[in-house]
Amino acid sequence: MAGHSQFKNIMHRKGKQDKMRSKIFSKLSREITVAAKAGLPDPTANARLRLAIQNARAENLPKDNIERAIKKAQGGDAESYDSVRYEGYGPGGVAVIVEALTDNRNRTASNVRALFTKYGGNLGESGSVAFMFNRVGEILYPVAKASADAMLEAAIEAGADDVASDESVHTITCAFESIGEVSSAMAAKFGDAESVKVVWKPQTLAPVDQEKAESLMKLVDGLDEDDDVQVVFSNADISDEIMAKLGDA
């Protein structure tokens, strides 16, 4: 029986992973379509589309899916999506920013508000927490690409503000207005990055205990499950010890 239970658990986990992979692909495709519709369908002449395709490739979105998403933007039947941002406080007073692409603002706002309420948070007005973050460009390269010193030198030369290196990745930070130029310069030297994104980087972090961290993770998971939500940011500081406990739960 133990073996049977373990097999069922593995199958359940794989099913959840497959479902999440499908959602990720759907969100990446939506971003590509919106980017292509907002500008030219040529990534060499459309910086937003170029970044969307680059991130899609980093997540292994099939080439056919990418081409289909671009063609969808050129057709007259493509949905019209609005970029919207929601701000609020999660469990423990943690600041949360939610970015979405939606064809129905009322539906998305209602879903996001319900999730905040369900997990002990409060959805606020626009600007209620954004001042606690800096909007910056973030470019990631695996450490195998170059030494920390070489990556820092190249990044500063390209116009980046900073590089943080750990045992697995180099994280390059730049002004979000410069992300296209900086990423292009880095790609010319090191090849395509692992990811190139505009992110909300917290100015300070807010420590949370295990109980609040668990509720926060449920909130984030719930938001990620929503088809309209593209990405979620917070200023939560969750210790490695608490993360390990949550992983074992």
C-alpha cells in the first residue's frame, strides 16, 4: 500500500506541475500577443515583443506557440487586453503588487480582491504600496557564463546599475527604461540571458513568521492560478528555515 500511495502522490504532483506549466505557457503567449499587437510583429523593431519572446524561450515555450501568438495579434479576432496593476497588503502587512492582462477589468478586480480577503490581506488603491518598490530591469545569467568580476564589468559598461552574484546566477539590475539597450549589449557579449524582465524591487523587506508566510504563499498561489494575473511581487522576507518547513508541509 505504501508504494501505491507514493505513486498516487507522484502522479498528483506531476498533474499539478503539468497544469502550472500549461498556465505559464498561456500567460507567456498572452504577453506575446499583447506586445505584438501594441507594436510591430517584428521582434527586432519591437522591444516589448523581443523581451516577451526571450522570456518565453527561457520557459521552453515551443516555437510554434510563439509564432501562433504573434499571428493571433495580426488577426482581426485577437482579444483586446488591458494592462492593470493591483496593490495591497497581504498577511502580516506585507506589501503586494499584482500585474495582470485582462479583457474584463471587473472580473479580474473581483477575483483579486476576493483572494486578498480570503487569505487575510486587503486590496488597496493604486499607489498604496508602489512607493515601497523601485521599478527596475532585471537580467539573469547563469554563473557559468562568466566570473562575477567579468559580468560586473560588462554590465556597468552596458549601462546597468548593479550586479549581484551568488552560486547559481548573476542578477543584473538597470533602470527599466534602459532594459532593452542593456540586455542587447549583454547578449552581444554573453548570448541570450536566462530571463529579461521589468520587476518591482522592494526598497526594504518585511520579515514574516511561519503562520503569516503560509498564508502569504497561499495568496500568491491563488493569484498565480488566475488566468489574468501575469506576475506577483511582494516585500516579504521569509527565512530559509521557514521556507524549508513550508516545503515539507
